[in-house]
Amino acid sequence: MIEKRLEILYDHYKDTFLKIQDKEKKRNYLFFVIIGFLGFLILQFIYSIALPKVVNQIDILGFTFSLREIPIPVIISLTWTFFSMLVIRYYQIVVHIEKQYNYLHELERELSKYLDNSHLISRESSGYLTNQYSCFRHWIWIFYTAIYPTIIVLAIFLSFTLEWAVQSIPMYHKIYDTVLGIIAIKTMFLYIFDNWFRK
């Protein structure tokens, strides 16, 4: 009976860890996509007149769009839409990963009760949380939970400033884009608040 329980727990542990790894790959991919979208957004304001001449068409999710036929304000609003959706999805995945790691730690503690060596299965809990590389781990944690979001927020405010300075963009586009930017900022702020003040 104990062996069966141990087998079930260990299978569940492995399955949980594989799911976390899959989510981490998605998170890492979205990290770079968000930076790319924000960079593209800023480039649109700086080089908006030349953009359709440089890039004739763009492929998004299997659809090909001719940039010469789409007005610049529409392209900018589409970029803001995708950007804010990606930010929300990124932080959903980040929160899910953190919750799953807490659950994985519980599984490791439970598994350790059945083994002679209580530290045998501790890859993600006590094995990870040792003093080795602690300075580096803290730096990475600060980067992802404070520095990266701060850079993104500053880039969003730069985008707001650049967009509102362009006279040819209609007011309703500016308002729509600003609301989407604020949604992205609020998403990041809520994550930072939970990480820094509620732990």
C-alpha cells in the first residue's frame, strides 16, 4: 500500500514538473515577444512615415497583411492590442508557474516522508534554495520582478508621449491605445505588488 502511494505521488510529481517546464518555455518565449512588440511599437512612432516603404507585408498567425493598405493608426492600435494581451498572458503564466512550484515543494516534502534520505527528492525545494548561487538567484528575481517591469512601464510611457505628439493619429485611436497601455501597466503593477508586499 505504501509503495503504491509512493508510486502515485512520484508519477504526479514528475507530471507536475513536466507541466511547469512547458509553462516556463511559453513564459520565456513571451518574454522576448513582448520586448519585440514594444520595440516595434516605438519604431512605428519614430519611423511611421517610412514603415510601409521598408516593410511591405507582415505575417501574423498565418495571415499576410499588406502594410501599404492599412493606415498607420490602425497598425499602431493593433500592435497595442497584441502587446497588452501578451502582457496579461505572460503574467498569467508567471503566476501559474509560481503556484505550481509551491505545490511541487509540497509534493517533495510528502515524498521525502517515505524515503530513508529526506533530501533525496529536493531538486526544486531545499535543493534549489541552498546558499549556492544565492546572490545570482536574488539578482535574477529582482530583475524579473522589478527591473524588467520598470523598463517596460517606462517604454510604455515613452510610447504614450510619442503617440500623443503625432497630430495625424485620430483622438479615438490615442485614447484606445492609452487604455490598453494602462491595462498592461496595471497588470504588471499588481504582479509586482503581490511579489514585493504580500510575500
